[in-house]
Amino acid sequence: MSKFVLDLDDDFPFVVFGITATTKDYRLCWSLNKELGFSFKRLNPLEVYSKQREKIDHGFFCFEDDTLQIKYRLIENKKGASKFLPEIAQADFILVIDESPALDREKLLRQIKKIRSVLMAFKINLDDLKFKDNILLTA
């Protein structure tokens, strides 16, 4: 009997940035809203379970730009010992953005870096992530 193997390509239509900041999640959202003209709103937290089956709620904010048809999601990466994306330990927050031709990634990254409370902002390569499926929780 022949054996079939289903090989699925991981095609994530997202741009992902890591942000290290000296502030709480709601203050970072306020700064992003003020400096970039966004309108992030707090949604229900994302539930992540630790190896000890302990539920940890990571802050979750969303903004939809109706003009450019782009959805932005900000996730608290570090919550105590828990990390939403464990491979990106240096990022306090993860910014997930829908891929769009209207999005100027480099300009957005420069604008984020100019925010006073932001220490570092960088692009995350999804191909290097082991737990990239966690990002699908935000879709």
C-alpha cells in the first residue's frame, strides 16, 4: 500500500516586528496611537498555557485601518516567566501586521523607533520561528 505525505507550506501573510519598550502595554498603545495615528483597542487577552498547564493571559490590542485595509495587532510577549513567542526573548511586545502593498515596512519601523519609550524595534523573520503558529491565534 502506498503512503501519501501531505506537505503544507507555511505561508503567513503577516509582517511581524518585535518591540522592546520601557512601558506597560496600554502606554505603548497610547504612544502608537498618538505618534502614528492608530487607534488600538484592548481586546480579550490571549490565553497561553505553560508546560505546567498554567493559564497565562497576554495583553492583546487591535487596530484596523479601513482606508488601507490593514489590520494591526499588538501582543504582550512577556508576562512573568511566560513568553508568547519564546524564541524572541528580547521583545517585550510583538506587532503583527497584515501583509499589504500599501504598507511601507521600513518607514513604519523608523516611526516606531522614534517613540520615546521604545528602546528597540526590529523585524522578525517568521521562517526562523519554531512557535510561529502562535501568531495565527491573533488572525
